[in-house]
Amino acid sequence: MAAHPITVHIPPDLRFFLPPRHRDGPLHLPHDPDATLGHTLQSLGIPLTEVGHLHTRGRTVGVRHRPDPGDTVRVDALTWPQPAPTTPPRLLLDVHLGTLARRLRLLGVDTAYDNDRDDPALLAQANAEQRILLTRDRGLLFRRALHAGAHVREQHPRSQLHEVLNRFAPPLHPWTRCPACNGLLHPVTPQEVAHRLEPGTRATYDTFAQCRDCARIYWPGAHHQDLREIVRQARNHTPPPP
């Protein structure tokens, strides 16, 4: 251990990113005069997308700050809900978050998703369209080229949905987006779509919507009650926007 290590205090909310041996108490790290605080945190496994303010010597510093020997650094977690690059927030989900993407679209949140995008394509799309890239892959969030991203901590889609809603507080407009492609829905009459419906559907339902982009047709079918419950819970869990 160097004679004058730096001491880094990681908040409990971020310790799960650390190797198990570093999760209890402050970290005492060898001083590297060339290492910025951002580099130090990433070397510990913490994406900078998850980091709030950094404090040392009684002042707030940025991720490019280089601490002096013996400095103590306090790291803050982000405060939720956090501001997004655009209003309302625009999201892009990686290939492992398909169910979450469909649920966000159900709520009317602008959510891009494609199940065959590789990492370079995701980064390019996120930056070009000013979207927040949501992923459970920390390696993606370490990419310098990424303008905005977030680590999805939960594993179950229901918990993931509540996490994203709490983190970004997007305005909800249920039943306005296509769960399959993210296009906007518009109401259509039964007569307009009758030629595309099964006889039983034509006889049972009289309320329909169609996607402006992919032309899929939707109606309140057998799973509508389950979808309404997702919408109800989302409205109860979404905080006001920041």
C-alpha cells in the first residue's frame, strides 16, 4: 500500500457494483497521479452513469479531477428522478430487455428496441436520437462514446418497469403506442379493419386501434385486464417529473 493512499467512500446504493472484498467500509486505494476520479470509479466497476456528485477537500469536483495523495473522496449516488437529455425522456433498450420495452410502450413511453442490435449500433442510435440507453451490461455504459445511459438493476420485468419509472419519471400516455414497434396508434372503425379480422373478433369487439407505422391492429382482447393492471400500478408508482 502506498504511503499516502486516497480514501473513497462509496454509498450503499452503489456498492453492489464493487467486488465483494470492497463492499464493506471505505476503500483505501494507492494514489496514481495520472488517474482521474472517473477512471478510478470505473476501474472499481462503477459506471459513471450511476454516479452523482463527487466531493473532496470540502468542495464538489468533476470526474476529471485528479486527487492528491492522502485525499478523501465522497461519492454520491444519483438523485431520482433524474433529468433526461430530452423532455419527455426517450429510451433505447438493449436486446435483453424486450419485455420491459413492450411494457414501456404500453404506457406510451417513447421506447426504441430491436432484438438484433449489436453494441456499436446501439451506441450510434442512442447518440443520434438523443436516447438514454438502458442496459444491464456495464461494459456498454463504460463506452466513452455514449452520451446518456443507465444501468437496470432489477431482474424481473415488473420490478424493472417500476425502477425505470422511478428513475426518469416519464409522462405516461397509455394505449397510445404500438407495443411491437413503438409507432403511434390511432383509432379506426370496425368497418375499416373488418377484412383483417377473424369472424369471432368482428362479432365480439367494436373498439380498435391501428399502428401508423406497422399497421398492426389492437383491440381490448383476452389479456386486456392484465394490461390494465400494469397501467394502474405504473400510474401509482410514477413520481412527478424532475
